Amino acid sequence: MRQNRVSPRAACGLSGRAGVWYSSSSGKDDDKQTTAEGGDTKGGKGDGKEGGGSGDGGATTGEAKEKAPAATGSKVLFQVPSPKVPKGTTSIPISGSWLTDSVYAKSGLSEITGYDRGTGTKKWTLDLPGPVCTATPHLTEDNKTAIVHKPAMPTAQDPKSCTEVAVIDLEAGTKVWSKTAKSGTMPISFNNVTLSGGTVAAGSTSGGAAWDVATGDERWAPKTSDSCYDAGYGGGPKLVAVRKCGSYDQRQLHIQTVDPTSGDVLAEYKMDEGIEYAAVVSTDPLVVAADVGDSAGDGSGISDFFSIDSKTGKLRARLSAPGDEFAARCDGIYKVENCSGVTVGNDRLYIATEEHDSGGESYSQTNEVVAFDLATGKQTGQRADAGENYEIYPLRMDGPNVIAYKRPPYDKGGQIVSIDGESFKETLLMENPSTEAVRDVESRMSPEYSEIQYGQGGLYMSSVYASDFTSREKEYSVIAFGTE
């Protein structure tokens, strides 16, 4: 186990580590793409994080599951009112949403509720002592997932730390176990959590810890003697650690593929010194995003993507993605897996471009999804257009195809399309109602800052914060659409 390793840690290399992935954005339907029980990729899940692939060639496994219905027009299945935050509290995170064959589950203020995915009827409610701080989009084969939550409700005087790591059974609506870890004598406040290979792993500025999914038995925890620490993890087909070494002014990030049971490092890539943060876009094939030299300039956290061979730790290619040209976003500071506007599959990276003029005499705006080859780092020339006054965002892979959401113009409803991974032909899977009341709710669920799950003809959009900033009478934290 990692906490019992004998090798010295000073060099933070392959021989000395002792501690080790955000759907955007993240529906987990029958085509499970990432599992904690095995390491394979099975088509696509609606977490928007992994693209599939086995080995570093990234040949996407599985066939496309999402087919166009006879009628693509959708109806609103249900809406969930936003929870009221306690008096004196301005905002509370409610991140975390998951999709199974039968359940859509969503975090509330201090609970998780499972809804019938077709009708919105409550199937179960799991009460928690405090808010969910962060959650993984990944699921095990038997529909368990992992969250981090606070031990009690925060107050202005005591905001509480995110110390509790828990595994949730989304079918039964029960908590399987809840654990904490310490750095010295102090409980660790975790920033992120993920699943891979039967392991739950959580990272923080105090280091990382891991537990067995089924039993909750500890697999590793940080040691006070560590000179490096696991800031976060990417999960799914493989387990990847973003490990920070060195002093603040000479920081170096080590991107490590690790054995999810023992924590042993299987391969490592050392990023250039001075790169402070990195996000894991995909673990297989391994793709990491970073803002090199704070050059993105747009708050996206991305100036470059790094395609890494997870078997050897060697850099395959570096993909330049200037912030003024591309619309993907990653939170590499805290939630290492939290990326939106980008997905990976077919050994390619699919990314949304920034909005630009449509051209011609109109004043309309549009954007595209384009592809990069992960072996060469070059664009492939493939492009899927959003259409006039639409914005397109890749959500996830569906076998070899890309599932994307199109944010609509002011007078239309949003769309879900499937983009063929080779021809880039777009197939419309869903178009939402254009009535003002529906548009008003949908427009507030922006792809950059909301959770969007799609699977089996159902689209589920949800907020990640509940707040008292609004003066509106009716706010919704979830809106669900479905086709016949």
C-alpha cells in the first residue's frame, strides 16, 4: 500500500510516491463508459469527461448507442425547484448529477434525491449532514458513485470543511460508507474525488487518499514527510494523479498513471516547471489540459493540451489551444476532472471553438466543434458547424460518435446532436420546445457552468449552485426533456 512504501519521497519520482475526473462537462445510462470495477471503456456516458479508448492508441470501444427517434421534438419531462438556502447564506454548492437506466439523481442542499428519469417522481431521498462539495461523474457497474460532503450545514461563523468522502448507491438511494483522512492530526478538506478500478480517490492541497469502493478500507493516505502531494485525480478507465512537487516558486506537476489498488506509479510525465495547475480531460487515452504561463487570458484554464502515453509517460503531442480561439474550460485548480466543451475519443480531441461572426451580411454568431489528432497534435480538418446563432458544445463520446449540445438563439429550443466521428455528419437527436417559459429555464443552464446529462432520449440539465442572488419568484435547479 502506498502509505507503507519504503522508497524515499524526496525526488518525487517513480520510486517514491505515497498518495494519489467535473460531465461538464460529465448521463450514465446503459452504455456505461467508465467503471470502477474494471478498466474498460464501454461506449459513452453522459459525464462528458472520457472519450473511450483502450491503450494509448485510443481506439474507441463499443458502438454508438444513441439513435435518432422517429420524432425529434422533445417535451419537458419534469422540473425541480431550486432549494432555498438558509438565512444568512448567499450560495451553497449543489454539484453532482447522475443518470442510470431508471434514475436521475441530483444533489440538493444537504441531500441527494433520485427521480424516475421519465416522470420526475421521487424514488428516494438520501439525507446528508451537510452539502455536497464535489462529486465524480463516474459510476461503477452496479451504479455506485462517490461524493465529498461537509459534516454539517455551514454557517457564517463556521463554514465547515469538505472532509467526508462517501460512496452512494444510486439504485437503492443509500450511503454505502463514509470516510475521512488526516494529514497529521487534522482532517483533510478534499477538493475533488473520482472512481477507477474499484478505488475511490480524493485529492487536496494536503495530499490524496484512497479507499476500496466496496468496503471503504483505506488504500493510501498522505504522510507528513511527503515533499510532494496529490492535488487531484482523474478516473474512469485508468487512475491518473496530478501530483505537485517543489516549492511554490519552483512548482512542478507530475502526471502519474497509478495502480488503483496499490497506488504504485505505472508511468509518469513531468510537466515543465512553472505550470501551476493541470486538469485531466481523459485518462485513456491520457490527455491533460493546462494554462501554460497564464497565457489563456480568458479564465478558461487552458492554453494547451498534452497527449501523454500512459504506458511510458512520454509526451505524444502538445496541442496548442489559445483561449481566444477555443471555448473549452477546465478547473485545474481544485476540481481536476471538471472540464467542459471538450471530449476525447478515436485518439482525437474534440473541442468547441469560440463564437465568431457567421459571415455574410447578417450579424449572427456561431461556432464549431473541431478535432485534433492526439498522435500529431495537429487539427484533422474535421468540423461540425453549430448553425446560425447556435453554439455547439461536445458533451461526451457515444462509441465513435460525439454527443453535443447546441445552445439555441433567443427564440428557439436547444438541440442534442450526434456527430459521426469520421464523416462529422450531424444527426439531430432532440430539439427542445421554443416556448418562452421553457426557454427561460433552459437558457439559465449554460453548458460551461451547469451539468448536462444525455442518454436514451433524455436530456437533464442542472445547476451547480443554489443561491439567494435572484429576486425571481420561481427558479429551477433541474429541467429534464425527453422524446417519445
